[in-house]
Amino acid sequence: MELQFTITPKHTQVRVNEQLEQEMLKDDQLQARMLGYVMRFQNLLLGPLLFLLGLAGGMLAIYLPAREFSPQKIISMALFGVIFVVIWWFCSGRLLSKLRERIADNRAKPRAPFRRANQRLIEMKLRIPLKAVEGAYRLRLDDHGFTLINAKGGKGGLAWGRLCA
């Protein structure tokens, strides 16, 4: 006995649509985890980063016009460093709390960046292996087992003993 069937692009699309929802859910979970990591690093590194940027920016502003070290510049840099540390000590709490509030407000806004692009990419990733199996097939059933033959001539089969065991 022989059974003939064809896997068409419509069948492929149905199979892609079934798998797409699960893959999009996995992608959403991955993005949520990544956002969690970024939020933790952002909260930990916000203060030190702003401190170093302010300190380095002030030091470079003193050094860069002439690009040479002189005793006056070294004294100016040391004095700037001390003044900056004192001002940072007293004012950083308010500055960082306001920045963290703005960051939290910005995170609260609902966004789905690149969701359509991710959906298309995931759909293409799912479609490639499914598109490879499109075509006409014949399934031969005989006393020894069954054999599957595709239109390209590829064969595969299984004996009844291996199926029932």
C-alpha cells in the first residue's frame, strides 16, 4: 500500500504560526531578564560613573588648553579634586536620587522596541528548516515496515519490529 502526500507552503505557514507564539514568549522573557541585569548594573554604577566623569572632565579641562604639566596646573588639579570631592559628598545624594527617579519613570513607560523586527527574524529562523521539508512524499507500507520517499529521491524507513518494540 502506498500513501502520497504533499507539504505545501500553506502547511509550512501553519506550522510557523504555531511555533511563533512560543518563540516570541521566550524572546520576551529573555528581554525581561536582560533588562533586569541592565537595571542592576545601572543602579550600582550610576554614582561611581558620574563621580569619575565629573572628576576626569574637570581634570581634562585644566590640562587640555596647553597640554603640558606645570606646577600651577598640578596645584589647580589637586585643588579641583579636593573641592569636587567635597561638593560631591554633600550634593550627590540629591542628584542621584533625582536621576534614579527619572530612570524609574522612564522604565515605567510601556515600550516594545524592535518587537516587529524580532518577530520577523524569529519567523524566518523557524521557516528555514520547515521550508526544507516542503514537497511531495510517498509512504510505502509493506510486510517489513514502512519507507518514506521524498520527491528528491531521499529514502528513510523503519521496520515494524523497531516500531512495536
